[in-house]
Amino acid sequence: MAVDKLVDSTQLNADLTSVANAIRAKGGTSAQMAFPNGFVSAVGAIPTGGGYTLNDFAESNFGTGKITFNGTHLKPFMFFKSEISEFESDTVTSLYDTNSESNSGQGVFQNCTRITRLSMPNLDNSGSGGYQFAGCTSLIDLHVPNASIGQHFVDGCTSLITFVNTKSTTTNNSDFANCTSLQSVDLHIIRVRQNCFLRDTALTILILRHSDAIASLYNIAAFNGTPFASGGSGGTLYVPQALVANYQAATNWSTILGYPNNQILPIEGSIYETQYADGTPIT
């Protein structure tokens, strides 16, 4: 049976105080406790919010249930290969350890093959290491609308259907490669990099909301193996009305839009004008 887990820094502090008081009572003293070398500094390094309290657990200790997390930070590979089914946190803001010499934030949820839902609406720094959700083959519902993206989904998010992001300004190479169930992506980016949507065989809707200028397309290989590619079944690019003509004339975009089954439409007046705009996918 799945067991929900809650990491609560306030309760953790109370529990540690209770342990300390029990030891003092056992010894018949009220003196300060003497801890082993390194213990005090280790506890002192835990930030407000208890963001690291799960970091040293073995992967099997997470079980197969839902985790509700009350901390502010997660560490690289913290949930690597764990078998959790859901993760949610309204408090996590960063996926890397700001106190670490290696703060790339790589692979926090990498190869969590059983997770189906992951929600961190206030995440705004996902680190630079990438592969945060790579290998999450069962992940369907991913809600990180304010996080930066960068090779986080490559090779493995084969169940993800929709991705909405309101913050990132650019993609990295192969960001969504091999997300074979991905049907729609809604972004505010200004740059689409190499192989970004490689072999995303279900992708038919791409929404680019940035309104100051068109998003540059590194090359048309970004859409290889998708319905947008030459000979594909076709897809629709939604952009601000004022930029439709610019996309039609731009290098690389003009090639993609020139394939007979593709089309470009304005966001204004479409169902996507408001339904994706706040980061909430259409259900």
C-alpha cells in the first residue's frame, strides 16, 4: 500500500529537541550536549525549510507512494531511481544545493520510472546540469511552469503528453528528444536549439508566446522525426499575431512552414490564448 511521506522541518526540529531533552534527563543533567565531530556543522548546514533532510536516504526508503515536500531545495540525484509515484511541493524553489561545490542540480528525478505526477509550481531554478526528469517513463503530469529548462527530458519522458513553461527563454540541445507521447508544448522561448524535438512522433502543437521577436531556430533538424518534418503528417505553430509574417519569412522557420501539412496560426482567438497562458495544461 502506498504511503504518503511528509518532510516537515518544524516537526524535525521538535523531534531533535525531544531527543536531546530525553538524553539530558537520562543523564540527570541540563548541560549542553557534546556531539561527535562534524555533527553540529552537519545539522547547522540544513537550511530553513528542511530542504535536504531526505538526501541521504537509500532509494528504497522512499517507497512507492506520494511525497509531499516542504523544503526549499533538492540535491543532485536526490531521488535518482526511487520508486515514488507522485511528488508535490509548493515550497521548492531550486533543484540544486547552493552550498555545494557542485551545484549543477543534475538528475534529481532521473530514472524515476514509476512517477506519474510531479508538481513544483514555485520552482524557478532547476540548475544547469540537466537530466532532471530523464528516464521518467511513466510521467504524465509535470507542472513546473516557472522553471528554467535544459536537457531535462531527454531520452525517457515517453509518457509526457503536454509541457507548459512560462519562464524559459531558450532550449538546449535535445531538450525534448525522444518524448514520443508529447503532443503539445507551450513556451516563451527566444531560441530553439539543435535536435530539440528529435523523434517526438506525436508532437502536433507548438506554441511560442514570446512577443518581442521571433524565436530563432538553430536548424530544421530540431523537428526530425516529428509530424512537422518533411513528409510528416503535419503540425501547427501558434505565435503572436504580430509575428506570423516574420515566422513565415525567417530562415529555417520558412522551410518548416513550407512543408505542405504544416500551418501557422495566431495565438489570439485560438483555444490556447488563455488556457495554457497561466501554465495550466488543457485537460
